[in-house]
Amino acid sequence: MSTQSYGENLNLIQKRIEKTMDTTLKVVPDLPRLKVHDIMSTEEIKVYEDDQINNILRVMKWEGLNHVCVFNEENQLVGTLHFDEVRRVQNQAKKASELMHKNFHKIYGEVDAEIGKKAILKEKDHCLPVFEDKKIIGILNIENIYQFNEFN
């Protein structure tokens, strides 16, 4: 078991990905290129802005999630949460709305996976909600990019 923190592991993953970003992706001509919806995570976990942080942490641990999307009562996406941030305040009586990132970017499922990779590396939170039309269909995070990078 590694003694490195999630943040240290994330930095190592990001460095590995950045090393390969300058190389040319070789694509077999008769195979379609992967899209963001091919590599994203599709957990069906819904976290709401009034949910308590301790409950969210339990769900994230149980499901093995590093990021979750936060919804309002109308089921509209209103923010994102990262596991390390939730863990940091776990014993405080806080709600998701007090900790979530409200200024998030999004990406669409039909976008080329290579573009998704570059977008994630530029994104501070290392996660992007994935949309199709106006509906959220998943989340793209640094772990998805690492797996994608290993196979390309």
C-alpha cells in the first residue's frame, strides 16, 4: 500500500500524462477515435447541495469516488466536490453547498477524448461533468484520463 497521498499520486499521474501529450497519437485508420463518453465515469450517485458532508464522504468511500456532482432540488447540476476536500472537513457540520465548486466547466460526450484529456489537465479540479444535449451523462476525471492514456 502506498504511503503517498491522493494529491501526490495525482501529481505523478499528471506528469506521466503530460510526458505523452507531445507525442503523436497513432490511430488505426479503420477504427473510430474515442470520444469523451467512451472514457468517462458513469456512476449514478446523486449528491444534493443540502446533504451533509459526513454522509457524502461515506458514499464516496463506499463507491470509491474521487469526485461527485452536486445537484439542487430541481435536479440541476450546481457544483462538484472532490474527495480530499470533503475528507478535510469531515467532522464539521457542513453541507455540500458550503464546500462545492460552483464555478465549474463542462464538456460534451461527443468531444474527442484527446481534447478531453487536454481539458482535464488544464482544469484545477481535474474533473468535468459530461453532458449530452442539456443532460448530464457522467463525469470525466484525471483517473479516466490516466486509463485512457495507458491504452493509447
